[in-house]
Amino acid sequence: MIDLDKNMTSSKTFEEGGKPHSLIIRVIIVGVMIILCYLFLMIMLWNIQVRQNNEYNNKVKNLSIRRVRIPPLRGLIYSSDKMILADNITNFDLVFHLSEMRKSSRSKSIKYVMSEVEKFEKLIGRKSKITDKKLRNHMIVYPGVPIVIFHNLTNKERDNIFELSPLTPGVEIDVNYKRVYPLKEKASHILGYARKNERQTADDKKDFFYYIPDLMGKRGLELRYDVLEIEDKFSNQKIEVTGLRGEPGGYYLEVDNFGYANRKLANVQNPVHGNDIYLTLDSRAQTIAYDLLSEKGYTGAAVMLDVDTGAVIMMVSTPSFDNNKYISGWTQAEYNALINDKNFPLNNRAVLAGYEPGSVFKPLIGLALQNHSVAANHQFYCDGYTYFGRARVRCMAWKRGGHRDLDLVDALRVSCNDYFVDQGSQLGLAGLSGVLDSAGIGKDTGLEILPIINRGSRKYQYKGFYGKTRKPRWTTYDSGLLSIGQGIINLSPLQVAMYTAAIANGGKVYRPYLVKRMVDKNGLEVYNAQKHINSTLQAKSQYIDNIKEGMYQVVNDPNGSGKNAKNDIITLWGKTGSAEVGPRGARYKNTWFTCFGEYKGRRYSLVVLVERGHFGGSTCAPIARKIFERYLPMTDNDN
């Protein structure tokens, strides 16, 4: 018994002696699992704190930091005589900082802010455009930026506000800038206007949480030079550089959990302000021409070019509109009157309107005749009219029975319709088109402010036209009418000024331009215009000289049709014109005078158009004379 118990005890002990080994294995497995868990947590922490640190920091910042856009200051526009045509003047607005005016709830904040708005309304005697709805929307969308209560404060309003503002937390008078156009309606068709950009259509709307808009060009030069396009010399592609508009800056604003501003952070990116542009336009000539046309209530246009460069010295269209109203705002009655005006003041008649040129077209026809062997001294007998079947084209002869015997120079001097109808109809369209094409008729002028009319997704540019582009079947009658600037012919005053300048300079049709140069805020020149020849008149120099002789006699001969333009300041070469338009029984005349001359080394081309005038010689020629008489003496001391 004793020996058996001993054997059993030793056997049990042996069996139990195996348990420590399995326990150790279990401990090791548990330990490895714990270590793996800790390792996994460490890797995750490393991934979050190190690898994804920037991502999470940005997310945190987005919860507490807002990027605010700083609008750039728009560049100025100067005339050639150093007058500011588009300026930025100091403007004052009353603003409320809502973060300093909050109450315990949004409804209580709105009630309090609106009560403060009423106090200031009574103080300055003006109604604010702020409503409960607008205020609530601002609190939701723009809680971090101040809300404007009153725009464009007067000096008296500012003084009154200063008395009350220290007693009201969050009230500030904000200093900013407003666009103004000192010449108002006298240059509005050229300058156009700029208005605040809308976030919805802005290219950089995603770059800023709070989008503070700047002025964006909407029409005219303000639109064309909003951003400057120049051709890269290496790639021959157009690239965009800073123009009038400039480039925005920005800063970061720390906000609380409701989006209200806590503080402005130090890392501010300053905006790049817009560049200034200097025009070829002379404000003195612009003012004189506009006043002469508008003081008599004329509907029309006037254009003056530098004969040797194509630079636009003056470009007027009447009636016009005050482009400052696009900044300060139109009343509904004012805007309705503008768009419903039967004289269409929004139309730039100098470059966009099309007119039958009448007899101011005859110098080009005279070149075409000479090109086809009609000698300048060839004698033609004018009996006062020309027949085309049953139709009769009359000649406005200054004596009964017609002008009798005359040559090309005489025909220009007295503006003989019979001469040009008879001779031009024999050439036909093919014989006339060579000179007309070379004069730029039916082609783009290249002026910067074209095209400026947008209709849907398409853009239209007025080019002018004549017969071959508009009529499938051309007749001798059409050629006859075209030869006196009527029928299938449509030109702008600018185009007439261009070919008149070409006759003056010997045949070069220069591209007209308004902007001479652009400079940045450091005075460095960004752009400088170079003169460019669009085409050259298809005519020998002797033929052009013959036309000049006729145009000289138009003004300087006692019987010339443009004798009313003769003056003691400048010797002029010119041509009158009158074109009958309108339906039968209600016809009227559009009257013209085009001319060129030299004054103290500079040569000028000038065109005057008046709708519903009497005759070119009696309506337009005197205006041209007065423009030169008043303007040229002003240039005597110019550098």
C-alpha cells in the first residue's frame, strides 16, 4: 500500500509538472497581442500626428479661420493733355461690426441691430436699405465681415455720425474708393464704366471664404483694358498681364464657433493695384466738339485723327449718357427714360452706327475713276441729272441747267452728282471695289473698344459694308448710287475719318487707337502702342494729289461746297456730303463734312456727321471750323 501511494504521487507530480509550459506559451501569446495592439496604436498616432498633420491642421483652421479678399485699387485713365478721365475718389460708408453687437440669440441680435439702424436713420435723415431679411442673411453668410448700413456719406452726414458712433459699439465709418468720370457724358461711349464684380461669376471665388468684390470693367476702355492682352515675342501667343483692374490680396480672420470675428491675423497679402493708362484722346477737343453738337441739340458724331499715326484725338457721339450713374445707381425712372429714348443715347454713333456717306465718298470714287483711265482733266458735261431707265438721279447744281463742262477737280469742288453717277456706273462694282477694299471699307477698323456689344454668347463688331457683301444681283443703277455714297453703302464716321487721313498722308490707312501707353504704380511702362498700317490706298500718288486739289477747292474756292469751313487758323482740304434716307414721303438728310489740315507740324483729319441736317456745307462745315478755331490755339504751349 505504501509503495503504491508513492508511485501514484510521483505520477501525479509528473503530470502536473507539464502545466507550467502551456502557461508560459499562453502568457507569451497574450503579451505579443498586447505589444501588437500598442504598436498599432503607435503607428496610428504617428500617422495622425506626423503624416496627416497638415491635413488635420487645415481642417481645424477651416473651423476657426476665414480668408478674406482684399480688392485692388483700380488704375486711372488719363487724357493726352493730362486730365484724369477715370478717377478713384475717397468714399465713406457707415458699417456695423456684428461681432461686437451680438446678443444672446440671433433674433435678439437682429432686433438690436435694427434698432441701431433706426437711430442713425433719424440722425442723418436718410433711409437705409437694410432689412431684417438682409441682416439675417448677412449674419449667416458673412458674419465675419462688417455690414454696410449707408453708402456714400456726405460731409454733413459724417459729422452727425461722429457724434453718436462712440456711444454705439461696433460702429465705424469705413474709408474706401469710388469710381468717377469727370467728363461725364462727353466721353462715356469711349470710357464705358466699371461696376462691382459678382462672386457668382468671379474666377477666384473659391480662393476666399469672404469675397469682397472690386470694380470690373463692363464696357468701353474700362472693359477692354480690365486685363491687358499682349503678344509674347517668343511663343507668339497672347498672354494676360495686369491691366486697370489689378490683382486682389487677402488676409486671414480668426472667428468663433458662430463665425463672428475674433481677430485679424498678421499674415496679410497686399493687393497689386491696377495700372494707369494714358490715352491719345485730348479732353479739350472732346469737350469742344461735344458742346458744339449738343448745344444745338444735334444727333450725330465727330471724329478727329492724327493723320500720320491713326491716334484718336477726339471721338464724340450725341446724345450721350452720364456713365457715373452706373456707379451711383440709376433710379428706375432715369433708366427707363434712357433705354426708351428714341435718339438712342447708348449708341456710339462714331464707331458703331452705319450711315450712307453721300458725297464724302466721292474722293474714293475719284481715285477709282483715275485707276481706270478716266483722266483728271477729262471734260464732262453736266446737264443736272442722270437717267437710269425711268429713275432720274438729280444733281444739286448751284445754277439752273447743271454745272455744264467740268473735270474731276471741278466735280469735287461743286459735288456734282451727275459726273460721278455717270462715270462710276460705267466702272461697275468690279471697277470700284479695288479702291474701296484698299480704303478699309467693309473691314474691321481695329479700334480697341470694338467689339463691345454682347448678345447672348455671340459678339458683334460693326465693320461697315458696301454692295458686294449685301446684294446678290448687282446692277448699273447700284453702281451709280454707290458712286455718290448712297444705296448699298454703310459707313461709320470713324471709317470716313480713316480714309480721309489716308488721302492726306499719301495713301496709308492707319489702324486707329485710343491707348498710347500703360504704366504700373512704380512708373514702369508696361505697354506702348505702335502705329500700324491696315492697308494702302490702291492709287498712284498723282491720283491722290488730284483728289487733294479738288478737296482744297471745296473749302477755299468761293463757290466750293465746303466754304463755310474756311478759317484763319488752319488751311483745310475737305468734302461735304448729304445722303437722303428714310421711307418715301418721310425722307430726310444725314449731313457730313470731312476734312484734313496741318497746324504747327501736326496733321489732323476731322469728320462731322449730323442726322437730319440741312446740307453738309451749311450744317457740318461750320462745326468743323469752330472745332479747329477753339481747339488748335489751346495746343500752342503743348510739349
